[in-house]
Amino acid sequence: MREIQEINVGLLGLGVVGGGVATTLIDQSLSISQKIGLPVNLKKILVRDLNKPRDSNVPPGLITTNPEDILADPSIQIVVEVIGGTEPAAQYLKDALSSGKHVVTANKEAMAKYGPELFDLARQNRVNLLFEASVGGGIPIVGSLMSQLLANDIQSIRGIINGTTNYILTQMADQHSETDFHQALAEAQQQGFAEADPTNDVEGFDAVYKLSILASLAFHQRVSPDDIYRQGITNLQPQDFRYAQELGYAIKSLAVVTLEQGDIRARVYPALVPVEHMLAKVDGVYNAVEVTGSLCGQVLFHGRGAGRGPTTSAVMGDLIDIGRRLHINQPPIPVIESGHTLRVQSIDDLETQYYIRLNIADQPGVLAQISKILGDRSISIASVLQKDTFPDEQKAELVITTHPARDASVQEAMRLVAELDVVNQVSNMLRIEG
């Protein structure tokens, strides 16, 4: 095999993260080359619009609108994809791997939806496909599951893996502000923590893609985004945070995957977490991932989960890793797959505690009617709070927490409770984790 004299990099995308990667490759070229052991050159950058204003330190001669200038250039060994989304990014990833190029990507959606196909192409062409930046920004969770934690049988992963939702919930939890969801979202957008269209974040899609990646790595098999239960945060109200705090909980949007009796169960939803739990203390745009393994026990990864700096850090770490392997002619990093397939269970059979908030008629006998519906479905009440929130309208809010119960039973009970004449609304139902 011909000895490699230099590493040439093609960059797909020059947005926030792409700009960070380009600037790092240009400004820290000597340092990166020393870490790899070979000169590293940024050879081409793909953009959609040549006329868009950009960082002045990116030479115009590097920029192209033709993907073939990167994908068909035999001198480029590593392609870095930071475009995001599925198209055209996923096709670029496939083309790069098929042409024998090593790939670094930050694309959670493409990895979640097309991971098996991309891994097969990487294996067939004996190239690396690394994707640390696809989950958790600068938190080294992907690499840890692929290597350092590989000796463990993973029992569970619980995490806060979307900085936008965590920022919004942190603002809503501030008792002094009484901030509702729409106010918190507007502030997140003003601060640059939320997109103009926040649907992917606040409805849980972003976290589902990330959990799909983590679960697939943890259990060495495909866990599709379609297998993961998803619930967004848009139904949360300021009073949910007040009542949760009274009960000793914080509200966090959690991504959870567990191995239970030989089956996988995965979900993304807002949940009540005991205030003493480590995840309850993760605020603002920070992310955290708690992994429980057979040998390591519980380990917690914590840090900024998005943004130019943390994501650039993860991308550059993967790029340097591949560069070192090319320098010493090491084989590609394998993605381990088990020889068996575990079943992914639905949310219906989940057994956990529940927080239920009801708007009820303020009159005798209401709790008895609700309790009968719950009791008939083997749902035991753990605590009850009644708040005379609307005395002029003779309405009150009733907050119930339950002992562990089956999810499908609780869902059925809530449908029947909503039909009672004395119940104006089932305002919210949240699971309790931890």
C-alpha cells in the first residue's frame, strides 16, 4: 500500500458548525498536523450559495457548489458532513463511503434513519464512519459506547439530550418568573437556542433521533426512531412545575432506553425526576447522559450539547482519530453488532409512577369517582393535592400521583376520567422516572 504523505479533507457545509470546523482546520493546521503526524489540508468546502457572507479567513478558492469537486476527488481521503437533514446529506454520505472515503458526520437524522445502510457501505469499502457529534455536542458519549464501555452489558441510558427543551423547561421552572411555554420558547429563540421552527426540538423528534443512535450502539442492534415513544413539551404549564416542586420533583424532557426482561423499551417524554437525582440538576442548554452498565455501574456524561464550539470539538476529535489511523495504517473502527435481535417493546407495558393534573368541579364526591376508575384498573393512588385555583367558578385543580402502574391502564383510566361530568379537563399526565 502506498504510504500516505498528507491528509486532505473535504467539508460539506459551511454553516455554524461547518464554519467552526473550517476555521479550526485553517487556524490550527500546524497543531492538528502534529497530533496526526501528517500534514492536514482543507481542500474543498461545499456550499449552496457562493454569494452568502462568510468568515473572512476562509479562502474563496476553497468554496464550491459542486459536490463532485469533493466526492469525485481521489486526493481527498476524509469527508466531513455538517449539512444536516436527510437530503441531500444522506446521499452525499453514501457516495463518499462508496468511493472509498472516510466519513465524519454530525448528522443525527441521517445516522438514525440510514445508519445500517451507511455502516454496510463503510464495511464494504473498508473505511471509517465516525459520528461523535451526532449526539451530545462535545460530550464523548458515542465514542464511549463504541469503545470504553464495550465490555459492559448496558442496562439503561437516561439523558437530557436536547439543549433547546432543557433551556425552555429551566425557564419555566423558575418560580419567580411564572414563565409559560410560549414565553420561554420566545426567549430561547431570542438567545439563539431555538430555531425559528422549533418543532423538531419541542415535539421530541431531535431527541428521538439521538436516542435511536445511542440505543443502537448500547444494544448492538438497530433501534429505529419509529420504535421510540415520543411526547413533546408543549402541553406543560407553569403550575405543573409548582406542583412538581411541592412533591419533590423537577420536570425534565428525558430520553430513556432500558433493557427489561430481555426486551428493549425506549421513550422520549417530559417526566418528573426526584430533585436529588443528578439529571434534575442539569439546567439551561446543558446535556447529560447517565449510562448504567454491568461493570461500570452508573456513569454520567455532562456538558454543552450543541453550539459551534462543542460540536466542532467532537467533529475534530473524529477527524484526528481517522487521520492517526491512516498514518499508521490501522483498520477502520468496527461497529459491533450482536448475533441476536432483542424485541423493542411498546410504551403500553411500561410500569412506572404517574403525575396526573385534573381540572374538576369543586364539590363533594369527585375524588371517590376518580378513585374508583383508577382502582378498577389496579392503579393505586400515592398522594393527592387539591388546589382551590378557581373559587369563583367553583372549580379546583386536583393533582394525583400514583404508585407504579401499567401505562396502557393509566391511559385508559384517563380517557374514562375525562368523560366524568365532574371533571372539566385532564390537564396533564406525566411519568415519574428515577
